[in-house]
Amino acid sequence: MAAKKSGASSWAAFPHDAKAFTYVGDALKKAWPKLHAGDCEPFPDSKRAAALLKAAGKAAPRLDADALAEALQDAWRAFHRGDFKAAFDAGSALGAVGVSAAVKAIGIHATYLVDEEAEQLNRYEQAATLAEAAIKALPDEANSHYRHAFALGRYSQGLSIAKALKMGIASKVRASLDAALELEPKHAEAHTALALYHAEIINKIGAMIGGLTYGAKASEADSHIQTALRLTPASPIAHVEHGNVLLLLDERRNEDAAADAYEKATKCKPVDAMEALDAAFAQAQLE
């Protein structure tokens, strides 16, 4: 999958106040458990960096563990304060070991701050290509697989259902999510994505065909989103996607319950720029 690179001029700035999301020095490590409750990304200290360098082998950047740790922390600081282009550039520059930060940065930015659909698709495609390289270099990292599923899932949402199914995207997303959860069973964002997988297939092609062809079940959608909510009750996106799952499964019957889910998302206190965007999206659904 080849994708055009995104131009620097097209990176819209984070539209909210980011003062509370600037994690200078040791503040990043202290806040890390909250910042990464959803994706279980390990804190990139020197020990973690050394393990990544060893695992990535020839795909690793030519840095020592201390330098890599500092570079990864700076990439994540940029992401959390909403400087998504800086996070993407910093992560991309580190090759496979920086893909987790790079894909999350370009993916979240494309979701909320890119209006043109063609450009969104281009960025998701670019993200998926990066994630594919990470899977090859770091197959034992849950987020190598999760970022791949995230990017492909977002990409498929911009296509017709016929095209997405013809390309086999659903099966690829499912395989990557299964791999991520096998490596990290408490990966809340992967549980959320798997809930959406089941719900979107049922919504697009029906429960019977979706179940027979892709194993899609409403009960599985509910089970996975409930797991995500249990793991990350303070995360706006868990509540947002709960609302989305409810609407995908039965919009008429679940309209009020979905509104309640969006309302819960707006009441979560964002810990970074991504969560601020998630909460703002939820608020927009209520207006």
C-alpha cells in the first residue's frame, strides 16, 4: 500500500488551549498511566528504548538507548499537547520504533482536523503503511498491530462498503485487533475498535450475512465496548464510541442511550489534546 506524503502546510493547528497538556520533564512519566490507559503504550525510558533497539534490529535507528528514550518522550509530549505534526515527524524519523507515536498523531489529526475526505484517506493509508513496517520489525508489540487496525479501519470508513469488502480490509482489521489483544488483553482502544468492527459490519450488510461471513455479532460488540468502558471509565473516546456502537446496531431504538453516552464523554476531564478533541466531538453530537 503506497501513499502520498502529507504536505506540511495542511497540518491544521490544535484549536483549543493546550496549556494543561504540556508535560515537561518528569511530569510526562507521572501522567503516563492516565495518558496511555487506553492504548497500554509502555513508558519509553532507557530500559524500554534498549529493548526496542534490540527487537527492531536492522530496522532500529542509529541511536543509543538514552537518546532514543529522549526522542520518543519528546514525540509523545508533542502528541499530548496537540502538536500533531511535530509528533508525526519525530516518530517517523525514528523508523519502526517511532511508528506508534507517528500513526497515532497522523490518525487523530486526520480524524478531527482534516476536512477534505481525499486527504483523510491519504493520511490513513500513509499510517497503515507505517504500521505494516512496524508489524514486520516489532511483531511482539501490541501497538504495532493496533495502529495498523486503527489506520485501516479509519481508511475503510471513507470507502464504499463494496470496495472495502472487495479489498479484504475487514479481515485485515480483525486479524490485527486479535493480534493486539492476544499480546495485551487490557488494550481498551483495541476492545473499542473490535466493538466497532462487529457493529459496522452488522450495520452495513446485516446480522445474518455479517455473522456468517465475518463472525460479526451484536453481543460481541456490546461485550467489547463494555470491557473498554470498564478499563477506561474516564476516557471520552470510550463513551463516544459506545454511543456510535449503539447507533450502528439500532439507531432508532438506541438514540437516547447514545445521547447519554455522548453526554458522559463531555463530562470526562481531558488529559491531553486527543481527549479534548474527543470530548468536543461528543459535545457536537448533542447540539
